[in-house]
Amino acid sequence: MVKNLKNKIINTLEDIKAVDPVAINVRKISSLADFMVIASGTSKRHITAISEHIVEGLREDNISGIKIEGQAGDDWLLVDAGDVIIHLMSSEAREFYDLESLWDPEL
């Protein structure tokens, strides 16, 4: 089920034109989630639209307990869907924080 959720999120990100979505399996290194998904948006408005679209899809699938952090910020928004955590970032923030290398050095 978690893999299906991750795949649905990746497909949704691709549909809404998120930039370079990546899914990282973090089961072995974190108890917070099974997957971490990272994607970029082209602007604050785009990042917000992506998060709204993701949350809408999660609610349609009866995923409860969804939390959103960073809505007041300009460059990083996090959607916590329980087993999958989605980081939506500006390209500048994504490059600066480099979460891909932090969580999976092979990326």
C-alpha cells in the first residue's frame, strides 16, 4: 500500500509539472516514514498549487492525518502523509539543502 501511495504521489507530481520529482526509500534509516519524496516548483504559487493538488488526491484516497508545514514560507513546503513525506522546494532551496544527498548519497 505504501508503494502505491508513493507511486500515486509521484504521478500526481508529474501531472502537475513539478520539477524533477525523486522518491527515496528511507525505511532502513528513519522511523519517521517509509519514503521521502522531493520535488521542485517554479514559483511560490506553483509550490502551493502542487501541495493543494497532492493533499486533494490524498484526501480522495481517504488518507487521514495529513499535515502541511511551511505554508508561510517562500521556498519550502512539507506535506506529511504519514508513511510518505513530500518536500516541495524552490530550486534554490533544493540545491542549498541537498536533501537527496543527505538521505541517499548515491543520488
